[in-house]
Amino acid sequence: MASHQSLNAFVVERLAEVARVIRLADYVASYEPPQGTGVTLDAAVAAVREARDAS
């Protein structure tokens, strides 16, 4: 809580973060790449990581 936020705000922020991650994990688990594109889930994840690391 180095940002001097209240305990309540801190807990709400952490819970929101967990909820996003869970939804993202559910999405990734159910994702089916578009047919005929040759794009795999692994390739998409690698591209996202590369873009994130470049910024």
C-alpha cells in the first residue's frame, strides 16, 4: 500500500485484478483461432508478449 490508498481501495483493486485474470484465462482456454489463417494460440501469445515487451 505504498501509494497511500485505503485498505478498502487496495482490496477492491486486487479483487478486480484477479477477476480480469480469471476471465482472461477462461477466454484463452476457450479461444479457437480463425480457420484457414494458420495462426495458432501459441503464435498469438508470442506476438502479444513481444509487443508488450517492446513498449
